[in-house]
Amino acid sequence: MERQRLQHVLGMHLSETNNRPDLARRALAAGLGCIPEDTEIATQEDGFGWRELR
């Protein structure tokens, strides 16, 4: 995936009962070749906040 202009990565549609957000975040980061802190997981309860695009 071309990531040069990528600003935000969110993991979504995780099962509340079958997924652990920390594992999903690490898997997402591994697939993108970045560190987990560069990704975020949206929860079913809270969703995610607004993002600013540059």
C-alpha cells in the first residue's frame, strides 16, 4: 500500500466479544509496516473522534 500521503489509520468493525483491541492494533500495524502507535482502533461504544486532514 502506498502510504506516503496517508494521515490516519483506524481499525474498525471489531467484535466486542471476540477481538482484543491491542492485538488488532498490532496486527494492523504489522500489515502496514508501522508501529502500533501510528494506528487507532475504533470501539463499538465510543467510535472515534474527528480527524484533521492536512
